[in-house]
Amino acid sequence: MKRAGAAQRLPEPPEGEPGARGAATRAARRTALALAVAALAALPWIGNTVLVQFGISVLLLATLAQGWNIIGGYTGYPSFGNSVFYGLGAYGVAIAMVQYELPFWVGMLLGLGLGVAFAGLLGLAVLRLKGHHFAICTLGLALVMTAIVSNLEIAGGNIGLVLPLLRSEVLFYELALGLAVLATLTVLWLSRSRFGLGLIAIRENEEGAAVMGVNTTFYKVIAFMLSAAFTALAGGIYAYHITYIDPVGVFDVVLNVKMIIMAVFGGPGSVLGPVVGALILSATAEVLAARLTGAASLFFGIVIVVAVVFMPRGIAHLVRHIGPAGWRYFIDNVRTHRL
Amino acid sequence: MVLLLQVLVSGVLLGGLYALMALGLALVWGVLNIVNLSHGALIMLGAYATWFLYTGAHIDPFAALPIAAASLFALGYIIQRGILNLVIRGPMFNTLLITFGIEVILTYLAQLWFSADFRTINPSYAGSNHALGGLTVPYVQALAFAIDSVLTTAMWMFLLRTRTGRGIRAASQNLVAARLYGVDPKRIYALTFGLGAALAGVAGGLYGTVSQINPYIGGPLTAKSFVIAIIGGLDNPLGVIAGGLFLGVVESLTALYVGPTYRDVASFGMLVLILIARPGGLLGRTA
């Protein structure tokens, strides 16, 4: 049975008001975004510690969602193995700092190298699989890595590693912000470049893309490595910030599912969607955890189910298309996808 | 030598249970093209249903299995009819996500109602076993194995011989043609998911008699079921049985010769290798 999904996820036509007005809105939009980033960078001097803590976690999640967006949203390969890159990044920092007493940035480089190398080597084998098979194979990889790292002495085995403590929330916040901005700029570049268009072509029709001269294997492996790079760096920052890591915690498949949910909730294959998705979902979860202790995970589950049923193409699509249709947008979504 | 044989026997008995766990997942996957991430949660609910019937109403766990299966069937039917049928034509990862959402909800409710404590189903005959020329065969596991074989055969017969079973197979092969021949997809899909859930319910009840249960056992069991479905392919229940037995034996052997902590490396490593080498499953068709 052919799924109707492919045809509906064609790239959006560029919203081009022609001429000078278009250029003006673009410039205005760019200024607004730059101002937003500047405001975010100033947050540690305005807000309190709780807000900064929350900011670090949201920015790391946004980076993860954006990393998943590169391989899942743009290239159309639903990876469940991104938590492996996260874990490798975290362990890169932890092993460098604890076992060899190297500085933090060397650990970040080590984690980055491990993640990208892993993505390159395995990508060659795994990216030949499609759809469910790719999803499950990467899930299997994540489970294997958890089990292997639990048995490694250098990684502290089952018990994990304790990192040196650094009390500088501002530093972690700014690092996380920088990384999230870098990831988003990379995705912005993808949405305009020849390379990004190649990835979209692979998502929509891989054979077609190959016929049109896209070197699909090369494109897919590079996309996987890019995705791995951001995810590994986020893992490294997390490890130094949280100061304690163990295999089950950082190779967590649930974290991978969170990346997917945030990206899909925001709009896979869009530039700002994953960031907005990460922000909205984390904020709601945070508020709920404070108000109704314990029921947060129930709410999380309900949000996923409701979002998939009523807005299967994410917030980015919702914002652009809800327009005059209003609430009928949601009904129409159900109509197109139900049996 | 006796040790090796003993490990093989436990591996086969464990594999029988694994096969039953994977059977429902493979059925839903093969027919509906949904990889049901809530499958393990359904197994967990089946285990709790059996546990409540045993400790609350003093019904023998094996006699409680049909009740557990019936309630899980009803739950599965409602989930498919009420939720999954609404999104089944959407992009692939939407069905993955929504079943994950259902898993989160079921796990949360189980933890709320049943608490996070470990439970065991411990009938009086739990520890007794049969000595067979130097080998010990625990009664409970042997009975679980027998039930599994009977159910798998019955499942196969149902798919091959009955009208509804043929409807299910037709829907999985070509939905449009099946519709033209009078198959109502909404009903058939709900029935199929219900059957998958009922199988998970039985598997859960049996799991509860051989192992401890808590609300969080679902995730790893879903992963194991995947491995088996991948090894066996989605074409017929016999492949799933073979996959279950294979995994049970490999896990037992790894635990004996390499070390218990390497069990998961073996099973999930095998999954990755098989997928890369033969995407259609070790025994099934190649894609």
C-alpha cells in the first residue's frame, strides 16, 4: 500500500512578494532574528538562575532537534541512533577530563571526532536501509552502544564517570546558545544551498535524485555526519554541565524520541520549526511538572498523540496554512490521513 | 556437556516466550505497516492483568490468560479504531511517534495505578521442575512453551483458513483490491491490532510467571520483539518462532560463555548485522 505522505511533504513554494517589498520583509525578518538572539544572549544578566538552567536545557534540546532535522527532516531518514552521537560526545568529554585530565575543549574535540567518525563509518552501511528498517537498525545500534559502553573500563563501566565541577551557569548557557545558533544557521544554509536541495530530493524520491546526478550515498553520509557533529557537541556540553554521566543516561533512546518529537512537532524540514518545537514542549512540560507533580509524562504522551492526529505536519506548516480555514485546518488534516 | 545441554534447554524455553512476544508485533507490522512501539506496554498490561486475577481473585495464572487476552484485545481494538485509524495514511514516522505516545501514557497509568513495585506471579507449583536425564525442565516454562507453540499454530491456521484471516492477509497485500472484495478496512485493521494486543496479553501473563514485572518492562520487551521480527521476517508465524528460539539460544549461550552483561550486545548486535546484510529478515523475503 502506497502511503500518501510523500506527495504532501513537497517543499513549500518560496513565499516571494516580488521586488523591493520582499527584500524589505527579508531584511526586517533578519533584524528581528538577530535581535532575538541578542536578547537571548543577554538573558543570564536579566533572568534568575532557574531561568538560565531552563535555558541551557532548552537550547541543548533545540540543538538535538535541529541535528535530527538534518538527517530526519531534510533527508527523510528517521534516525533512532542520534542518541549514540550524544553519548559519544558526552563520553568524549568525560574520558578526556577524568581519565587523561585534559581540558574541556580537547574533550569536546574528542567527542566530536568520535561522533562524526562513527556516523561516517556506520552511515555507509546503515544508510542503505530505508524507512522502518533504517529506524530499527539505528535503534539497534543505540542499544548495542549502551551495552558496549557499560562493559568498557575506560568509560567507568556500568557506574559511569564523575566530572570535575565547574560552577558557571553563564558559560554553559552561552555555549549552548552558540551551538543552537550554529545548528540553526547550518539548517538555514541547507534550505538554500545546492547540497540541501539534494537532500530534499533524496527525501522525496531517492532514485529520481540519483538519476538527476545527486551522489546519494555521499550526500546522505555527509548529512548523517553533520547531524552527528551537532548532537555530539551538545552531549559534550551536557556532560560537563551535569558533571555525572552513565551509559543508560546518555545513550538514552527516550532522548532520541524526544528529539524526533520536538522536530516533528515544530515541523520537520523547516528552519525554525525544531527550535520552536523544543521551546514549546519543554516550557509546557516544565510548567506542568511544577503544577501537577508526576503527571508531566502523562501530559507528554497526550500531547504527542493529539499533535500527530491534528497537526501531523508540525507548527511550521500550521502557521503558514491555518489562515482563513481556522479550526477546519485540523479537521482537514484528520480527513486526509485517516483510513 | 550437561551444562551446555542445560543452557540450550533454557534457551529454547526462553525463546518460546520471546517468539510469542514478537508474534503480535510482527502481525501488526506486516499487515498494518505500523511498528508498534507500545507493544511492550501491552505485554506489561497483560502481565498485570494476570497478576491481579491471581492475587485478587485467586484464579490460576494459566486459567487467567484467556481473560487477560480478551481485555487486551478490547483495548487494542479501541486504540486502533479510535486513534491509529486516524493517522494511518500519514507519513511513516507519525505512526511511530503516536505509538510511542501511547506507550508513555500506558506506562504512566500503570505506574499510577499499580505503583512502581516489582511484582511476581507465584503459584504454588512455581519452583517445581522435571528431571530429564540430568537436565532440569521447570514446569512453568515448559507449559509456557507449549502454550506458545499452540497459539502460534492456531494463529497461522486462522490466517490461512478462516474468512477473517484471509481478509487480514488480503488487506496487507493490496488494500484497494481487498476493499473491492468486501473487506471493511476499518474493522479488519482494528481486529488485527486487537489480535496483536491479545497475543501481547498472553505473552505478558506468561512473562509474569517466569520473571518479575513492573511498569517499565515495556521498552526493552518492544526492542526484543523487534529483533525477533527482523530475524524471522514478517511473512509467516513460523519465521517468528524460529527467530524467537534463535534469539533465546544465542542469549543463553552468550550469557554462559562471554558473560551475562554481554547478552544485549549479542542480541542487538545481531539485529544490526542481519538488517545490514539481509534487510528482509534472515528467513523472510529480501527487500
